[in-house]
Amino acid sequence: MANVVVVGSQWGDEGKGKIVDWLSEQADIVVRFQGGHNAGHTLVINGTTYKLSLLPSGVVRPGKLSVIGNGVVLDPHALLHEIATLKKQGVSVTPDNLRIAENTPLILPLHQELDVARERASGKGAIGTTGRGIGPAYEDKVGRRAIRLMDLADLQVLNGKIERLLAHHNALRRGLDMSEIAPRALYDELAAVAPKVLPYMDSVWSLLEERRREGKRILFEGAQGALLDIDHGTYPFVTSSNTVAAQAATGSGLGPNAIGYVLGICKAYTTRVGAGPFPTEQMNEVGKALGERGGEFGVVTGRPRRCGWFDAVLVRQTVRISGIQGLALTKLDILDGFDEVKVCIGYRLDGKEIDYLPASEHAQARVEPVYEIIAGWKEQTARARSWAELPAQAIKYVRRIEELIGCSAVLLSTSPEREDTILMQNPFEM
């Protein structure tokens, strides 16, 4: 039985939460391996909506172990708030069903303040961060000055770590006309939150290896999408972590040989939040219709998502970069009723046709989509639960996407509800 990695194959917001929740019924452990509480996953279960930002989507299922790996940056206050919110909805999160890697870097209020201040100072050059402090926290991790979860367990040495951190941040704050942070204030805050989060701490790499050897099924849950990857995305309009499938190993402490299958999640059209290139964006009635039908607003920020036609060039590229072996296609029902749908099959750059997205920011801004037009369908795909219930033209659309991206669809989602899912192949049995 394969351990499965789920990654977004566009710019995020592809519906990973529902698919991970759906797959988690067969898993024993669900692992978040990158990102932070800038990622939003919405689950709709028996009419109840759960909005998660940091916790793995498997946390709403009884009997499953949820794990936050070392590749995540953790805001302890956001974590505690999310746990409290779920408790009000009847979901219990305790150290019995949630473990957090001891070497996970922490997001502190100073990271959020710096994030917001930088975006404000950037003016037209802002990249559209969520302001949650994700980027500055990763910078401190790479700069070897981060405060990690394990540091809260030894308050005697915490002062030295705080001084090292503030030597960097207070210099930045002076340059941005922000007040400096007193070491004692930060110490008091961390000392207060420590007993609330330390019960969840564990040596996650060891825990996961032990469970893997026991034959437990592990589901790795990615956040954002491959096109937001710090190395392979539309740089600089990207997130601050690696979002491709290979990060599942690095961000959890398990070796890459523990990964058996990579499932890519993809909308039947394309959306993006924030600034950056978007070749198939429709700033017209089509884009407006896709946004309204699809409820395209960010889970974390509430910002409206930019909408456009399916871009087979981009998805084909992410299939290769992430080693995606099967595709879960979501929101097919949003295309119901269109007279025709378009699929981008290539680009035109300075008069030359190309079949990939260039790495250059300036070239990305100049590419023009080359479209193939496919007849739409008037019948309803919403809530279909079998391949036979789909209109013939909708099936034709799915088959054409498979052909263009070089990857087969193994799951189709036809509504936000857990059960409105069509399974062609089970990723855990591949």
C-alpha cells in the first residue's frame, strides 16, 4: 500500500482540503509538511463547514493522527485559536491526535509586523503576501536565528536565543521606523504560551518512521500549489517554502523512499490570489461568472480570486516537476452551462510559440495564451458520484485535459461535499 503525497498543481486553492479529507478515511496519519497558517483548506462534511489554516485536514476524522512537520512554520497563537474553534464545532484536538515536530520554527508577532510593514513600504512592488509572517519566519530559519518549538522547553537558554533574534529584527525595525522590541516582553510572551503548546511536541521524524515500519498508511498534505514554489513557481510572486512533492520528505523527516504515490489536485479552470502572471486570466464576464459560481474567495484572507480558463501548459509543467502520477480534478460542476470552454494549449512569446512557462518574470508577463475551444455542456455534473452520470461532453473535456497534461485523472470532485466524488483509481492502492 502506497503512502500518498497530495500537492496542488496550480496556484493553490485547488480543493486539496476536501480531497485530503476524502482520502484520510483510508489513512492512519495525515502530515502537513510546509507552509503555515497562510494556507486555507475548507471541508464540508454533512452540511458542516470547517475552515482550517494550520491543522492537517485529517484532524476532523476520529481515530486519525495529525502531524505538523518540521517544514511548517508554526504560529502558536494561531494554532491554539484554530484548536479552540474546532472544539466549538465538536472536534477534539489533543496530544493524542496531534503531534508537532520539535524542530518546527515559530512565527512570532514580530514576523507578522515585519511582513505587513514590508508590503506597505513596497507600494506597487508588493507581491501580495497574506501578512501572516510566513516569509520572515522562513528567513530566520535559513538565517539560523529562528526560535523553534523545542526552545520553549528550556527557558533558561531562551534569553540568549531571543537576543540573537532581536539583534537582527530590531535593526530592521529601526530602518522601517518601527519601535524596537524589548527582549523581556518577547520572553514573557513565549513563556506564557509554552505550556499550552509543548504537550503536542514530538520527535516527528522518529514517530513517522516507526509508524511506517508498522505498516501504517501516511497521507502527506501539501499547502498552496506548485506554481507558488519558492524555486519552481512564478518568482517572485510565490510563497516562501517549497510546495512541490519532494518537500514531503524534507518537511517531515521521512526519506523519499517512503513516498509511494503523488496525487496532484487541479481545478477544471484556473484561479490565483494576489499579484503575479496569469496567462489565461479572464477580466470579463467569463471570469466574473467563474468567480461567482465557484465562490472564489480566499479562505484565509477573504480576497477575491482571479479566474480564468484551464491552462494545460502550466499543469503539464507542474506534473513533471512534482512527479505527479494521478490527478484529482475539482470543481468540474462550475463549468456546467457554458456554451463553450477554452483550454490553453501553448503560449506565444514575442511572436514565437512555446510549450512551457519561462522562468523569467518579464517573459512570464509577456506570454499570450493559445487556446483550443471545446463545446460546453448544458447538463448538470454537480453532485455526480459515478462516471456514468457525467454528460458526454464533460467526459470529453476531462479526456482532453488528460491528453494535454500527460497524466490521468483518478478522482473527480463535483461539489464541496465529501461524498460527491468519483473514484476511478485509488491512490492508496496504486
